[in-house]
Amino acid sequence: MMKPEICPYCGERRLEELQPTEIMVDDMLWTIYHYECQFCTEVFDKIITEGELQYDIMADGEDYDINEDDGEKKFRN
């Protein structure tokens, strides 16, 4: 998961990650990450579903190649 780099409200980079929340929605785990901007004090969320965290497990390696130089996945046609 990539942490946000800037506040979507003011553009500052001083973000504090707060305690995440986990909930089950339709038998899928959702993790809600909370961030607070230390400049404008706005709080915003980033939601990651269980499927987004486990996409590598579901891939069997036959449909894409991994470039060893940069770790980029390239899908075969």
C-alpha cells in the first residue's frame, strides 16, 4: 500500500497516519487508513479492499512477465 504523499485539501506533505479501521463488507475485508494533515488539520481516508492487497497471490505467473530491473509487471498479449 502506498501512503499518500500530499494532503488533498492543502497540498502540504506533513501527514500523520492514524490508527486504521478494518470492517467486513460482503465477506470482504476493507482496511480504512486514516491520515491527518499537520498543516490544515483535515482528516482523510484511503480504503484498501482485501482483493487489492492479494492480487499477487491470485496471479499464477502465466499471464504476465516481471521485469527484474524495476519489478514492473507486463501482461502478455
